[in-house]
Amino acid sequence: MHRNWGWMVGLMATLVVTMAGCPSCERSGEDADAFVVLMDASPAGLDPRFATTDASAKLVALLHEGLISMDTPDATMEYRLATNIEQTSETRYEIEMRDDALFHDGTPVTARDVEYTYMQLGEVSSPFAGTSERIEEFDVVDDHRIVITLKEPHAPFEMDLGMGILPRHICEGHDTCPGDPVGAGPFQYRDRQGGLQVEFERFEDHFDGSPSIERLVFRVIRDDNARVLALLGNTADLVQNAVSPLMMPVVEDADGLQIQTAPSFRYTYLGFNLEHPILGDEKVRRAIAHAINREEIIEYKFGGAARASTGLFVPEHWVYEGDVDVYEYDPDRARQLLDEAGWTRDGDEYRFELEFKVSANNFRRSLAQLIGQQLGEVGIYVRVRAYEWGTFFDDIRSRNFEVTTLQWPSVLEPNLLRWIFHSDNVPTADARAAGANRGAYKNERVDELLDKGQRETDREKRKKIYSEIQQILARELPYISLWHEDNVAVLREGTEGYYTTPNARYDALRTVVPAPRPE
């Protein structure tokens, strides 16, 4: 691949300047023996009942164990605290648990802890309260056997059993568990430094064996340059999906680092406020889809480390439907559709103007600017507005936007489509957590299918339901599907056994062997 060496020299100069103001890039004496993972966002908390951000979910999965997990190399279900789950009817689940699992304080994990974790979700106002509300009866047969009966069939319920189990003897009677977090995962909590660092240490008595990593440090460095510096300066052991593709050439040429790439389930899209007087027109959205040169963006911005998407699901997903409308790059067709929609162009004047809200991340902003340039070529003026993440996401959740781009980090369970596209799940400024249908998409047939898909437990019947949903969404375009970015992990050379999961979790840290430390 051709390299622009002048650009790289300029980047290295920028990195050197950044390093001078980056005390967090230095590995202290205590950190010399720690396995350091760099992140670009702080975990909001370590309680599984409230872990709604990607950063929190990643750490929670190492601190707490659920009955099952989907954080596997091929995204198939794996038993953790459970040893068997048998669905004996559409609404009845019989669960057997392992008898050798311990919490970090040495207390055995029992069925009563599972009952407590699930049945009080509503009482503590958990975002996952719907799980307990679906349960008609929770029967604890003995310390390691459970029977759960639902009020009505709910196809994704088995995936709901992945929530980390909390110790009842510590948390009962409290809205939040007092003291330091206690789970049953392979790592136990050690310390936290505000939003900048979280420290774990291995749990010697974990039922699946003690990890090779003795001390695990998650360090938050929000600046792209500083994260690269930490890698180049041998002060970190792992960065996953947090090195800008623009900086990958520098990392690829560095000594002492190794790079792993693998397809992911991450989905990036262009989203619209469908109540906007222009964007509510399907022809306009189709024109925008034809005006975006996704393949060019993937090649030159991602270095090929992504693949164009036709919908939320990757081709490897069991529910994927490939027979949908696709929108190849065709600016002439885009201009024709805009003319048909009544937005004709007089000379060099723009047809109309749109505001494109994005986060302040330099790479994401550069992508938005490039998309804006491509839309400009068909007569749409795009004004890119970049905001600090908190402000940006508050606006999106409040539906205060015209066009935006975001990413769903883990598209596994097809019932996610209900959260995103059902007309019941349109948030407002006063109820931003009411759902993720931020574009206010409404289609009675899609609502009907989403409700049906949530109840249907037969896998083949579900697939047919979601196939039709995908075809409708691809035709009506509440989202323009952009790409599935690859998982990219940068590791200290000599690290053994690391793998990426399709949902980009850190499951491999359970078994990874760190690179030898220099004498």
C-alpha cells in the first residue's frame, strides 16, 4: 500500500508534542508488572444491572459471571454459572447451576443469588427491569436448580440470562450494592481512580481456573494521539478498536507490537430525523444512499478494515437476509431522485441544506466531512457540527438532530430491532431512555412483525419474520447502512492466546498469557 511519508512525519511530530503533556502515558514502577489495557471511554459503573454503555459492559463481563455468555470467539452461547438450560415449553425454563462457583468474598453462588439479581431489577429502577417484569414465577428448587416461568413467550429470554449475578448477602436491601463491587468473575475489583483508571486482580478461586494475568489495569486515554504514544512507548499491552485508522500505519511500522484483525458484529449507520420536512421523503433518503461512496471510504479511511453493510446483521448471522434493496454509489441516480422529489437544482446552487451532528472524535468527524463532500456533489449542502460526546449523545437521544452517524457495537439478538424501530420506542426530550427509535420511524407492518418476532420461539419461523423486517427497512431507509468495521487489536509482541470476539468484549483476558517483561 502506498504510504504518504510526509504525512507520517507530521503525525510523529504531533505525537511527540502530545507525549510531553501525557503523564498517563508513563508506566509507573507498580504498573511494570500489570497488564495495561487502554480504552477511549470511561466505564459508567461496574454493576451489571446498570451496565448500558459499551465500556461498562466490557469490564462487568470480567468482574461478574452470568448463567450464560455470548462473549465467545464465534458469538455462540456458552454456559458459565449454568451447566444446563432446558426450555420445556414456550414459557418454562429449567436451569441447573454449577456447584463450585464462588463470589470474590468466598461465598458460594447459589440459586438465591440468581433470584435476587433478576427479581429486584424493577425495584432498583434498572434499565433491564423488563426482564423481571416478564417473569410469572421464579421457583428455587434447591441451591443449584431453578425453574423460571414467563408470563408469555419471549424469544430472547435465554440471552437475558447473561446478566452478571450479584451476591444477595451484600446487595439485598440497597438500591446499589454497598462497598467495592463483588462478583464471581475471573477478576476481582482492586481500585479505581475516578474516570481515568480501573484496576482488577485475578481471582485465584475462579471455577474455570485463575487467569495468567495477575493485575489488570484499564486506563482511559481519550486522546487518539496519546493512546498511540502509550503503545509506542511500551506503556500498554492492549488497545482494541481504539486506534484511529488514520494512525494505523504508524503502529504497523513500530517494533514490539502485533496486530490482530477480525470481522465484527459492529454496525455503523447514517440516521435521520424522519419528522424533518425534507428527510421524511423516502426518495430523498434513497438519493443520499446513492450519493455515498462507501467502498471509497472503506478503502481510504479504514485501509480496507471494514465491509459494506446491507443492514444491521453481518452475513454470518443466522438471521441475515441478503435479498434486500442495496444502494450502489450512483451520483446520477441520486440527482434524478432528488429532481423527482421536487428538489431541482438551478446552476451551482444547492438544493437544500442539512445539519450533520457527530461526536468530536477526529476520525468520526473526518468521515462526516467526507460524506458531506459526497452529498455536496449531488447538490446537498451539509453543515457538519461536532460536539463533545455527552452533549452529542444527549441531543441524539432527545431527537434534536437532522442527520447523524452512530454505531451499534454488538448486534447479536434480532429483538434489538424492536428497541430501534418499533413505534412504541420513540424517545422524547423528557424521556430519552424510552427507546432507541430516535428517528421516529413508524410502520404498522414492521410493528406487527417486531411484536411477533419477540414472541416466536421457533428459530426458523423467527428467521422468516426478521427477513421481511430487513427487506422493509432496506426499502424505506430509516437508517442508511454504511459498514461493519473490523475488530482491530494491537498487542504487545509476545502476547499469547488473545482473540477478538464479534461483539468486541475482552473475554480472552481470562486465558491470555502476557508478553514477557524486559529484565
